[in-house]
Amino acid sequence: MWMMSLYDSAYWLSWLTREGIMALVSSLSIILFGMMLLFKFFLNNSFLFVILLFFLFQLSMAFMHQG
């Protein structure tokens, strides 16, 4: 990347932004479909707890894949 005068931080920031947005969108879609299908896990737990659980899990999987 240094051949194109691109800093490593620009690459990692764009990667983190993309993965964060993808994790958030997929977490929200999983939760919304779970609520629409009336799964008890999604209905009985706090929305904040469930979104945090799925979002952090997906980010950790993305970081493990990158490393």
C-alpha cells in the first residue's frame, strides 16, 4: 500500500467502518426477523442486550477472520 502512498491507518479505518456497518445491519435484520417470527429469545430480552450481543459477536468473528 505504501507504493500508492496510502497509509495503513486509512486501510484499517475503512475496513473497520465497513465491517462495523455490515455487522450492525445484519444484527438488526436478525433481531427484527426474530421478533417478527415471535421467537421468545428476542421478545423476552432487552433490545439493547440482544443487539449488543449479536453486534459484538459479529465483530469478533470479523476480527478473527482478518487475523
